[in-house]
Amino acid sequence: MFKNTLLFIATLLISFSSFAVNINTASAEELAAALKGIGESKAGAIVVYREKHGPFETLNDLTKVKGVGAGTVDKNRENIELKTK
């Protein structure tokens, strides 16, 4: 219950603030919380894709993940970082 409460509070804080999330290092939970239109399932797919194919080199590489389209990338463009470490 405590973990769920912390996750809820973190999600609320993220919702009301703007920060960048590194798609090459973030967990599925962090991705789902930080990116609009990305739920737990798509966030998990991003992590699996990254683990299989290596780090994303461009923002548009996200569209190679099933279920992530150009519109989703565009509405999150300012909140995504591509650092490799």
C-alpha cells in the first residue's frame, strides 16, 4: 500500500510539472508516468525494444515500437531526452 501511495504521489507531481525523461535509461514506470499517451503496456514495450535493439538514437526511433506513433512522439518531444548514460 505504501508503494502504491508513493507511485500515486509521484504520478501527480509529474502531471503538474514538466521534466524530461531519458528514454534510454528510464524504467517502464518512469516512462508511463512522464509521457502522455504512454501507459504501462507501451512503456514496457519501449523498454523491451531498447533492451533488444540498443539505445534509441533519435526521437523518431520510438515509432519503431509497436503502438507508438508519430503523434505520440510529437506531443512528448519536449519531455524526452536521448542520453545513452
